[in-house]
Amino acid sequence: MTVTNHKGQIPVIEAHSDGRADGWLARRTLRYRVEFRRQLTRRRTQVALGFLTLLPLLLAIAFKVNPNGNGSSSRQSAFGSLVDLATGSALNFAIFALFVSSTFLLIVVVALFCGDTIASEASWGSLRYLLAVPVPRSRLLAMKLAVALTYSAIALVLLAVSAVLVGLAFFGWHDLGTPLGGQLTAGEGAGRFLGVVGYLGVSLLPIAGLAFLLSVSTDAPLGAVGGAVLVQIVANILDAVTALGDLRNVLPGHYDVAWLGLLASPVQSEDMLRGGISSLLYFTCFVTLAWWRFLRKDVVS
């Protein structure tokens, strides 16, 4: 409510009992589209998205320059088969591009988007000014995380679309060859490919959640990004230690390649279901910890 002083000249804004100014609404602060545009103008966003878009072209050129380099009779694993089948069709090439990117590159990109989001504001000294606008802390976290996840999804989709288009231009639209030696029609293979993309998106959620947790815990963006990547690398190393037995099943990333079940006929979805549940649980725990940590954090920078 607006009132005036005794001379009727200077308007005075009346505050509510909780200190909130009249007319102030949390939903009007730090809107999603504003933060989305702001992050799009950052060089790291442009470089990351641009590189993922160009990566399939670099892979296709490499196959064309050395067409015999992808074949090897010594390869017996499903992963080796993905390499051998990469030039068979656009879908095979796209699946290969997703596979080689998901082992490290996509992890780094997701950690970059989610780990840089709060820590960068703290390192620039702008975090306390955002909170003084005032932007409620929960809304700040929600908008930052939503935009970070959006760009992570965009990165994955750009890579997938670019890989299909490049594969179509270089290798044509044919049936999808599977690592087990069978084939799926191009139409059915396209559906399986969409499933692979969706599962990869879910499997990257633990990295996103961990990077976000580290982002609210440190003022160093590189520390948050590097810490999340390092944890994933350590988890992958431990996952390769067979002596750990069933303990490996609880490691983040243990089911990251469960999408290979989509290339089987019939589809083998048990590991994908376990992997999806595991990823969602890790993500929920990390984000909950991030919220708890930030709401109680004394922001001084």
C-alpha cells in the first residue's frame, strides 16, 4: 500500500509484517527466460554447445580419412562392435558418437553447466547482490538449476541431432546394425535411438546433482566442475574393480551403458530400470543437500 507524508509529496511504501514490501512477488525475481538468455551469452556455453555440434563431423571425417581403421578382428566386446558398425548407417554412427561422448565429454559439459552456476556468481562477487535484490534463496537455486539442466539437455540433443545429420550425409539411412549381429529396421532403430538419448539424459543426472552441490559449497567454479568430474572418474575406476563384487552396483555410473539393452531384440530393460532409479536417487539426494547447504550458508561474497 502506498501512503504519503503530511505534506502529501513523498510516497512511502508500506512493508508487510515479514519485511516484504507491498507489491513484491517472488515469482517476478530472476525469471527463467532472463537467466536463460544470460547464460546463453556466456562464452563457455557457446563453446561447449558449438563443440558438441561439430564433434560428429570430426568423427565422420576421421572415418573417411582412414576407412579401414575402425575394423579389428580382435574386438569382441559390444563396445568394439559399436566401432565396427559405426559406418554402417546414420543411426549406427549416431549411437557411436553418443557412446564416445558419454564416457567423458558429456560428463564434463554437464558438470560445467551445473557446477559453474552458483560458484561463478560467488567468485564474481555478484551472489550477495542477487540475494539483496531481493531474490529468495530457494528461487535462486530453482532458476539456476532449471537453466543448467536445460542447457545440459540442449547439449545432449544437439549432439544427437548433429550425429544423425552428419551420419546421414556420410553413411546414408540404412537399417541399424546391433552389437549382437542382428539388424533392426531404420524405423524401429530410430525409436531405439531416441530411447538411448533419453536414458543417457537420465544417467547424467547424478553428475548434474553433484556438481550443483559442489557449486553451492565453494566459491571456485573450477573446483566444483573438477570435483564432480573427479568423483565420477574415481567411481568408474572402482566400478572396474571386479573384486568389489555387488558393491559396484551402488556406484554412480555403474549402469551408464545399460542402454545397450535397447539394441538387443527383445529389449533388455532390467539394468536400465535399475540405472534410472539409481540416477534419480543420487540426483535427489545431491540436490536436497545443496538446498539444505545453501539455505543455511552465510553468503559474504
